[in-house]
Amino acid sequence: MNEDSPTDPGLLATDAPGDNAPAFSVSELSSALKRTVEGAFDHVRVRGEISGFKRHGSGHCYFTLKDENACIDAVIWRGNAAALRFRPEDGAEVVATGKLTTYPARSRYQIVVERLELAGQGALMALLDRRRRQLAAEGLFDAARKRPLPFAPQVIGVVTSPTGAVIRDILHRLEDRFPCHVILWPVPVQGEGAAARIAAAVAGFNALPAEGPVRTPDLLIVARGGGSIEDLWAFNEEEVVRAVAASAIPVISAVGHETDTSLCDFAADMRAPTPTAAAELAVPVRRELIGQVRDLAVRAGRCAQRYADRADEQLRTCLRQWPQREDLLAPQQQRLDDLAERLPRALKGRLDRARGELGHAGGALRPGLLAAAHRRARERLEALWRVAQLAHPNRPLERGYARVEDRTGQTLITADAARQARLLRLVFSDGAVEVATGDGGGPRRGPPRPPPQQPKLL
């Protein structure tokens, strides 16, 4: 091949004479493609099924729209995502309205969605059924979770629109049946942000402090009037259903008319066909209660009267069968008379016996007997006294003996004990002398201790 041929590929890129296709940079080509795609498809509507839906922390939403043969990336910027009428989820068939653009960093095209709608009534019902089955599988609709409603709530919280007929119907019905305190938490019941506001209201009632200025309601009513399924869709949103299911306060759901059903109805503790019916379920009829109380009072009075009549009849029957007082006391009266008659005779006899015993004892107490008994007692006492004198510890001292004591007055009976005491006290019949043993110095003489007092015989 000729090296000078303009078609001959070379090692280096060169611009041939007359060449009208200059080389683009990657950025120039990507920008050109972006302008072309956005210019040709600045407004498109695409129908497909959502797949891989993800809401980023920034608020932007990313997902893929697909059908049987193809798929396209999609993005919803934060501002448009906040305005969605429903919460997108995988499997939902939708119609996305927006414009095509490219993402140069990955050489991919995508649709920037400005509005997202469900693709017809069938898609809406399919989404509703799928969401219902998902929440039911989590146990949010189980009957075991539902709690009984309070019999006569003092405070009722209502979550609904402040301007519709619903709140007026509820207040009017409560006033007729059982007047109580009502707290309204105003929310939009359809449209943009309605689901988030309803869920926040239910959670807000549950978060009221027990000792705050606004008392925590005893019962909640979540209500709105009738409408199409699109109008009631906010009450099918997952965040509303979870808020109602998590409420610590019992909830009555009254969404739409009797034939309307929402997922909020399944999660609530009680479903009411209409808002007016919700007020009827919430409180009893005050007039009926008053009538019941009066009827019970009358019945209680009748029962008490019958009981008193029966007791009176039983008492009278017992009194007729009870013996007369005279019949009961006659034997005791007769015995008392008999004892009263026998008592003087018994006392006289006892007195006579006592006099005889005294006379007999007095005859035995003669002076001679008393003197002899005294002399014998004195002789025994003198013998005992002589024995006591002989056994007295000071008796040997009169014969020249001495008793050795230590400083405490304890008698010492061994030489070893005397050497250990050192200071001794020698007791004689006429006094005591203090001495010291060993080299402890000369004897110390103290005042003589008087001899022990000898007992005297009387």
C-alpha cells in the first residue's frame, strides 16, 4: 500500500487535506449527545413497572422503568419527590412524565421524572393488594392486637380536616349522645403530604405528656368523608397504617362511606362505616345510661324492701316460737328461792363448828405448855451458840496464834503465798501488825484493828 495514500492508516493521527470531520473530545461528544436527546425528547410520558426503587438520603429517588423487552433509568429530584401523591414501590405499574437526558459520567440516558402516576385503576388496586398482603404478613392487622374501646372516654382526639363536614358530624353526634371533651388535630385528608400529616397527628396524640396542659385522649378517631380510591389513598399509605397500628391509644377508623375500605381500617382497633357511626361507637347514650341507673336504683330498692319484709317475717316467726320470759326464768327463780332459804341454816351450822374448833384449840393453849416450850427452845439456841463460838475463826487467836493476811484481807495459808505478797498483815487477838517479807524494809506498825465483834447471847 502506498504510504502517501490518504486512506492509509498511520501511526499518528493527522488531518488530511479537505477532511471536514475533526476529532471530538469525549466531553464534547457527551455534551452534543445530551443536547440532542434533551432537544428531541423534552417532554415524554413512559409507562412501565417500577424496579429497584431507592430513596437517597438527599431526598432524590432513583429507580428503573421496565417492560417485557427493555428498561430505562429514572430519577425524581427532591422537590418533585416530595409532591408525589403515593409512595412508589417495586412492582407498581406507573406512567412517568418528564424529559430524557443523559448522564455523561456513565454514558447512559435516563428520564428525569416530573410527575409519577399509577397506570390506571387496575395498577392502583394491584398496588393496594400487594401492600395489604405485605402489612398483613407483618401482623399489623391481627385481631389479637386489637384492644377494647373505653366505655365512656372523657377526652377524644379527632384526626381529620378542620373545614369539612366530618368534624361537624362527629361533634354533633357526640353532643347528642354523651358530651365530652374533643381535641381536633387538623390535617389535610388528601393531596400532597396528607399521609405524612395524618401519621404525624396520630403519633403526636400518643406523644402528649401525661401531666401537660393538653390531656392525652382516651380514644382517637381518624376520619374523612367519602370519595374515590384516589381521594382516600392517603389512608392506604404505609406510614399512616404503621402509625395507627403502633398507637398506644385505641383508634377508630372512619374513612369514607360504608362501602369504602382502606388499609387504615384494618390496622385500627375498630372500623366505623361512617364518621357519624364512629361517634356512636365512641360513647354510649347518656340518656340511656341515666335510665339504666334509675331502673337499677328502683330494682335495688325493691330488692332491699323484699329482703326487709322477709327478715321481718322470719323475726316474727322466731318470736312466736320463742318461749315466754317467765317460762325461761321460772326454774332459776325457784332455785334462787331454795338457795336463799338454805343459806342462813348453812351459815349457822358453819359458825357453830368454828366455835367448837376454837374452844378445842383454846383448851390446848395453857401457860405451862407455853413456858416449857420456851425453855426448850432457849436451851437449843444456847447449845448452837456454844458451837458457833468454838468454830469462830478468831477463837485460836486467844490462845496465842496469829492469822496472816495480804493487803486485800485475804488469809494466806502457805509460805510461798506470803513471800509473793511481800506486804503482810498479822492479826492477833488484840489487834493487827503490818510487816514486809525479805529486804523490803522494817516492819510497819499501823493502828491496831479492833477485835472482831463477838455475838452476844440474848
